[in-house]
Amino acid sequence: MTIKEIFNTMSYGPAPESSAEAQAWLATHPAGFGHFIDGTFTAPEALFESRNPATGAVLARVSQGSPASVDAAVAAARRAQPKWARLAPHKRAQYLYALARLVQKHARLLAVLESLDNGKPIRESRDIDLPLVARHFYYHAGLAQLAPAEQPGMEPLGVCGAIIPWNFPLLMLAWKVAPALAAGNTVVLKPAEYTPLTALLFAEISREAGLPKGVLNIVTGDGDTGAALVDHPGVDKIAFTGSTSVGKSIRRATAGSGKALTLELGGKSPYIVFDDADLDSAVEGLVDAIWFNGGQVCCAGSRLLVQEGVAERFHTKLKRRMDGLRIGDPLDKCIDVGAVVDPVQLATITRLVDASEGEKYTAATPMPSGCFYPPTLIIGLSAASPLMQEEIFGPVLVSMTFRTPAEAVELANNTRYGLAATVWTENVNLALDIAPKLRAGVVWINGTNMFDAAAGFGGVRESGFGREGGWEGLLAYLRPAGKPAALKPVRALPAPGSATVEGLDRTAKLFIGGKQARPDGGYSQAVYGPKGALLGHVGIGNRKDIRNAVEAAQAAKGWARASAHNRAQILFYIAENLSARADEFAARLTAQTGTSGRAEVDAAIARLFSYAAWADKFDGAVKSVPIRGVALAMNEPCGVIAALCPDESPLLGLVSVIAPAIAMGNTCVLVPSQPFPLSATDFYQVLETSDLPAGVVNIVTGPHADLAKPLAGHMDIDAVWSFSSSDVSQVIETESATNLKRTWVNHGRARDWMAPDSEGRSFLRQATEVKTVWVPYGE
């Protein structure tokens, strides 16, 4: 027999990893696990079983968290937080460094326990998850040291509630705990009901690191425990990774509470293969994209889009590779695909596939009994087929073909999700042309599932908002220092008993699609000055006017493709034209408010100049990731931003919202100051003469309380800001859950619009999404 024949016929033998050490650790808690609160384990309560999904065997019994246990954990975190926040930055860094070192020291035990509890192959938990866990704590030790100098004027949020899923139990813990602690917060963590064991082992490890009591608390339990944590008034932030449906529920539950919120949710990520791709490499990448962790990955490349000319050849190669995948005992180092996490999830996958149309191919590989599902490929689905749109969360790949790059982009973006995408081509020009066009928070080029603590990870649309990793991830655990004063409602001046009417009637219309438009409802309201002068009338907009304005904003989204230099020129031109009419605008402000408007006009002109300067200078970054390649953090526009403008600063507040939004390439739907709207209706005359494309800025006047709901609930709006003095923050956050658009609301707190912190990076960050594009290179 030749060497070639030996290699072609040689089969893999088992290479089992011992579970003895993990079982021995579990045996040290024979009565079951309590919660980890204030540095100690509580007495076990209301126990439920944690099982090995590969065998069904009971691994441990774990406590079901009650509202009382959540109360105790939050109280412990609250007591510990001030002292933890006051620690010198290098002291917090030392604790995070110690946690990283201890993760490395206990890496094998953690990896084995993870595979026992989750069902993932040991080589994935050992070679991927654990190194990334250590990396996150090392990286955030550095951020803890640098944050005060690099992010001046910021402070920790307080107590952070973290709720993590079962697919990457320990890695998700690191993604939440490391930045929270680095920023000076304390944490109450709820691990997934199915997979709590590595979190509990990490709790023990944290004691070895000397982490102060109460800084990290872990409460185990099911969804009811998570809900108690979300609803707890003592929690300042919720960081959630999980399903989109639960994410929407959390968005509604936290609405109006003032709690910070980040959501990393589901996905239906496209895997695009062009006809010039290295097909064999693309097949190997696809194996990692969809069968890594048994497809139980939020960013799994579960939608294969392959160019028509190579589709048949690619599918043939893929099927052959599927047949070689090994399925079985997760503790066998030769296994490619392990167990599905729980019989409930297995039943869900089975039901979805059985109900689907299309040509189904199942890997011709031996299948063990138990909680396993075979790698499956489904071809011939339409773009609207349920499995092309819905997350399966299992080892199931669906495939479609495309003809042109434009069609590939259209198909890739034909989803309510926007977490990740993969582009496979040998043409770097094509790759870098396609990546910015994909609606996803992460794009991998000629690779997949590349992660690092330095590179932000997160989604857009119904994949959530916020980023994990990098400076952008740390900022989600910080806020501006100090507590702003309450914002008193600003009322319109009432109609006088006898109005002063001079000159011709002035009726300001709405401004939609670059044109002045009458309000759909046909209603107007009078605007009076403080001395009883009738200054004019403005239209009262309604939901149909909002609809029309959003359609105009969507039609103008080519503005994002304009060069930053071009956007800067137009902002300078707007400032120039406003400056030419400065006396007129100052007089208008004075007539409306009774106070001198000159300072506000001058500040508005300066602010336009500031954002014109920023337009081509708010740069992204090249992240230092441990690959031969680069990870590009690109600042992209959110899309359509709707905003309720400040009531108290009719012109400056309007400009402070418009300028950062359009500087970054967004289009806008704005509701101006409710009591003093005439400055906005005058301002659109400036926009008309400043070369701003039609539809980039749309202005609908009317009551904030009436227009907040249709704005926040509109499915074609990507972000909503509110600086209104009306009580609309809760409505906006609740309605935003329809498509999980980003929100930035004031919760009734005042802002000094003349102050330096009312412009600059904080506004630019709200006007952009960070897209991470991974570009490996080399032979």
C-alpha cells in the first residue's frame, strides 16, 4: 500500500479528553450550587438540573434565582461599586490581569466543563473560546488603565446587569464582565439556564484573583430570573445577548427607566461566494461559518449566496466536505460537530427543517443517538422562504444563487437582521466595494468567525445595537460625569386677549423632500410672541406627514455615498448662508422668546462650521488584532435619523441635531421646537439655497407628544433622538422595539446647548454605526 493510499483510506480514531477533573470539581458541590453573591456562595435553593446534552446525564443541580436573590445580588453590587470605581486605574487593571492569568491557569478545566455543559467539541472550547476569554480580560486590563486619560469627563454607570446565552457561556461572560469592571462598574450576571456551570467556576476563580466582594455576583435561573434583573430599579444598565424576541421584550421593559441598554441579538448572516473565489478555501470557510458550534452561533453564515456560474461545482464540493464531518462525543478531540444544547432546541431545528420546502441534503456521516442533528444543506429556496429569513440556530445551511454583485448585495440585505456577513473573492477591489454596502455590523473577507477583544462586534437592525470589544465597547459602560438638572417643560406662549397683527399673513409649511408642503390634516396653529404679536402660523403634522417625510429621507440615502469633503462643503455653505441672514434670525428668535437671539445665532453658525470640519475627520481605526491582516473599524451613517429637537433653543438646538447627522451621511426627519417653531421653518429657506440635496433634511412641525409615537414606531427609521421638554422618552423607547432602532433620549434632563459638550464626538458617535471589516492577507 502506498503512502497516498494510506492517507486516502486512513480513518480517525477516537482521542477522548478526560472529564475526571471537571467531575471532581462538580463533586465538591454535592448539595447543589447556590448563587454567588457578595463573594460567597449562598445556600442552594429551588434546585434544577444541568445536564450533559450529549448523554443526558445530570451534571449538577443549580439554584433557581428568585426576586429575593436578585435583590441581594444587586444590593451587594451597589455596596461595592463606589469603592471599586474609586480604585486607581492600575489597581482595577491588576485585578483584570489576574483574572486573565487565572483563566489561562485553569484553561483545561474550564474548556472541559464548557463542553460537558454545552455540547460543543472540546477543540472549539479549548482552542477558540478559552484563548478569547483570556484575551478579553488582558485587553480590558489595558483599557482600565487608559480610560481616565483617554475618556476624560466620563464615569461608570453603576451596577450592570448582564444576561448571557447558552451558546458561548464563558466567552459571553468575558464580553460582558471585562468591560464593565474595567470601566468601574460592578456586575450582576445571569448565565443561561442550560449552561450555568462555567460561570460558577469562574466565580470561584475570581476569589483566587482577590476580586473584592460584591464586584461580581452571579445569580442562576431561567427567564423569570432574568426578568427580575431587567426590572430591578437598582440596576443602571442591562447588557443582553440572546434572541431578538427577548431583546424586544427587554427594550420595552426598560423603556423610560433611564437604564442604559445594549443588545446583541440574532442573525441570518449571508455568506457570499463570487465566481473568482478560491472555492476549496471558501468551502472550508463555510464549514467554520455554519457548523462551528453546531450552527448555534448568532453570526453563523447560515445563508449561502453563491454566484450562478460556480454554484453547481461549489455545492458538489460542499456536499463532499459535509460527508467527511465527524459528529459525536464533544470530548473527543477528533469531533467536528458536537451535540445540540438541549432536546428543546433539537425539536425546534427538526420542526423548522421538516416544514421547509427545497432540496435537502443531509451529510452522509454516522450519527450517534441522542441530542444531535446532522449537517444539512437546503437548496432551491426563494428569498421569501421562512428558512431564508428566520434564524434556525442549528447546523442547517440554506442556499441561493445570484448573477451580479448588485444582486448579491440585494439578497444579502434582504433580511430584518444585520449582524455579520462574509465575502469570498480573490478580487480585493470587489471585496472592498461590497463590504460597505452590506447592512451588517461585521464583515469578514475571505474568512469567517474572526473575533478579538480589540475589534468591536455587534449588529444593526433587529440584530440589536451596541458593540462588544474595543473602545466602542467600553464606552457603552460609561456616561458623562455628573447629573444634569431636570428639564422643565417649555410651553408655547398663549393667545392674548387681543393679538397684534401686522403685515401680510405668514403661514409656514412643512418641508418634505426639498419642497414646502401643506400638512396632511389641514390644521395649523398660531405662534404668538411674548407681547401678544401674531408671528405667523405653522402646520400641525400627523402620522401621514411623518410617512411622507420618511419616504423622502429614504429616497435621499444616496447622500451617504457623497464624499465627506462634499458634505463638509455643503455644511460650510449652510453656515455661510445663515451668517448672511444672522440679523433676521436673531430678530426672529427675539420675537418668539422675548430674549436676545444674537448669541444663539452666532453659536449655531459656529456649530455648523464645527461639523463641517468634523465631516471628513471623524475617522475610523485599524485595530491591532492578532492575525496577519487588519480589522478596519469604519464609521458608517445610521441611515434615517428622526429627532425631536430642543424646545428651549429653537435654532441652536435644531442645528445641533441636523449638523452631526448630515455630516456623517445620514438623512433626517425633524420635529422642531414645539413652542418656538418659526426658526426651523425659516431655516429650511437656508437649506433650499445651500445645495443640500432634496430629502436629506425634512421638517414636520407639530406637537412632540403626538409625533413621537409614529416616529419611534416607523419601520424605515433607523434611530430616534429626543431632546424635547415633553415627556416622550418612554414612548420612544417602547415604540422603538418594533425594529429595534437605536434611541438617544433625554429622560427629562436638561442640556446646556451653548456648552462645549453639546457638540463633538458624543453626537458623532450617535450618528454613526461602527462596522468592523476583517481583511486577512498573505499566501
